[in-house]
Amino acid sequence: MRSYVRNIKKRPDVPFFNCLLIGQIANGKTSFINSAVTAIADEGRRKSPFTVYSRGKESTTKTLCLCPLLVNEDEDVRLRFYDCRGLHDIESLWFDDIMNIINGHILPGYEFDSNTPITKEHEMYRKDPKLADKMHCVVYVINATAPKEALATKTAEETFEKIRQELTKSNIPQLILMTKVDNFHKNFQEDLEKIFYSNYVKMMRDFIAQYTSLTKDRVLLQANYCGETSISPQKDFLTLYNLQKIVESIEDYIKYVLMKD
């Protein structure tokens, strides 16, 4: 799996696979990216190129950040994550801004305005995005221990549903990263393999799938590095498995788009 992710087939029309992560502060988006870099690099140590904020300690600025998976100075994995840093919840962004990100109109570094969505005249607005500029997959990052927080209000629920419907129309892959599954029970932290045999984890996965109106196979179980000083082969394996699922979904989507065009 590590080789599969590190050797994504290069396409002249799509040099990088773009994946947008959507989720609340402290749900594990940045920790997942850091876990991905650690698992891919396979250096026997943790790597944390991106700062992880705890709830209440985050920046008040909401910015679209590009998070490349830099394994080393000479190797940039052809999968890139985009994150709306400082996002408290999905309703903190305008629906138009979210769709403009997905459709490739908003450049990395753009600071979101809570009073108005981006306009076509803005210097950070890309007027004619190509396939390479767009998001090829959207991953909703949900804290498995508090899944209802992701859609806690009616506005958040309606915004999520609008996004889901728009992406479904475009056949853009949608996945759910169910983070912090290792926090369900101390036995999971000692042996992560047990999450696959847990009826409780299965019940929560089914609940999240139903809650978001996505199928169960779209829900990926994830346990990020969080405070550990040593490497966990089981966490690396789980992270690489999820990365491969993301890449496979993107490859299928790009083939569909190119065949359609």
C-alpha cells in the first residue's frame, strides 16, 4: 500500500490528485495528514509537518490551506490535501465558497470572509479552472466519539445535504473519515486490529453512514497519531489503507471525467 500511494500514476493533465478535507476543529484533519506523512515516509519516527490545534486554541482566521505530502526534499507524493483551517463547523463557511473550492475557483491561501462569499473579481478567484485545479474527492472528517457534533444545527445539516447532492450530481467521490475510533476502548489502543471485530464500532459506522446519507463502504475507520512518541505499525497500516481508498476513488473519478469529455 505504501508503494501504491508513493507511486501514483502520473498524468500530464492532472499532475496532482486534490482532496478536500471538511470537518470541525479537533476532529482530526491535520492529525490525519501528519499520520499520512509518517506512514508514507516509513522513517521509523513520527513526522508532524503541520500544526495541530486543539479546540479553543485555533486561529480565528479561516484560510484555504494546501497540505502537500512531502515525504522528503526530493519526493512530493502526487496526492494533496486541502483544508479549511480555523473552521469551527460546516456552517462557518458560505455554501458558495465551499462549491468554489471544489470547482477549483479559489486559490490556496485565500482568507474566507464571514460576511460575504468570494467574488469573481477577487485576486484569489481562478476564473477558468482546469481539471487539475478542481477537487477530485471530498472527505468528511467526523469524530467517531461525537458524530452528531458534525451536523449539530439545522443550518449545518442543510449545508451538508446541499454539498452532498451537488457532488453526487458531478460524481465527485465522497468519503467519511471516522477518526478517533481507538478512543472507544483502551483495548483498541493496545491492539488496533480489534476495531474490525467490534460490534460497537460497526454500529457507530452504520450510524454515521445513515446520518450522512452515504453508504457504509464510504466510511473509513481511522486512528491518528496523537501524542505518541513511537511508531505504531497498526496505525500506519490503517492510514495507508485509507489513503489507498482515497486514491482509488480519485483514479476512478478522473477516468470517468476523461471518458465523458
